[in-house]
Amino acid sequence: MNSYKFDNYTLTLKNTWIMKGSKYQVKYWFKNPDNKVIFSGNDFYPSPMVKPESKESAKHLLSFLTLQEYDTDSEYFDNYTDDQLNFRDSQDCENLQFYTMDDWITDSNR
């Protein structure tokens, strides 16, 4: 199990060692600065090109957890809780999206 800090938020990944095709199932917990869980699940299957509990996997998952209202279809948010909707609409959510672009920005500047 590995945890990663993104600003004052913590994303924890735990490999379940259950495979679906060539990908491992990973459990995750995303906590706000007050240590309250905003998102959790066991529905993340990172790319087989990276380690399931790696920072690369965490950034990939973070890209989905930080989707905002106009990033995807509105139905994507139908099952969100009030806490998740409040996070989605926050400046923190928008700021955390920059962590998911870090590698892309680095790669494009080479």
C-alpha cells in the first residue's frame, strides 16, 4: 500500500492482486486535508505498463477524481455525494488537476 500527497490531499492505493485481463485491481482512498474520505473504491485498474501502487498510477486515478462539470457528460456525476460534488466544484479540485498534467508538460518540453 502506498500513499501520495497532492497539496494537502492524500491518495492511497492498495493492490488487491486480483487481475482483470492483464491489469491488477487497485483499492483507493482519497482524503481531504481534514482526513475525511471523499472518494474510495476498488474499481481502478491501472495500465499494466506501470506498477499498480506507483505514483504514475496515482496520477492517472487523480485525473478521474478531479474531473469537473464540463470535462465530461453530466451523467458522470449522477451518483456523486454532496461532499464529492462540493469537491468537484472547488478550486482545490481544479488545482489538483495540474498534478495529472505534470508528466505531459515535462514530456512536451523535451
